[in-house]
Amino acid sequence: MTESTHQTPSRKVLRGRPYSIAEFARKYRLDDKEAKRIFDKFGPSATELDLLMEAKRKPPSLASAIGH
């Protein structure tokens, strides 16, 4: 049996509602170029983009965590 050399590109499953690039950029205060770069790399899923941006947040410093 022969395998088909013409495979359709796999599509990523969209989790959650999709963001528009403008909405995503506005929510996270990103310039258009950076918002488009992230959007192109990770897709329009609001759930996944929100998780990504939460993970990219700067962790609190030790001094602020203990109230100094």
C-alpha cells in the first residue's frame, strides 16, 4: 500500500473563544508587532494566550512578597 504524499496540514484545536489581534494587544498593552508575533506563533485561543501571558508575568520579588 502506498502512502499519500499530500497530507493536509494539521490544525490546532481552538480552546476557548478566539481573540482578535487588536483585542489581544489592547488587553496586554502590547505593540502591534509583538501582538502579531505571539498571535501567529500560538494562535487565537483566548484560553491559551491568557495562560501564556500569565506565565510570562514577572514573579514578585522576595521583598515585596514579605511586605518590605
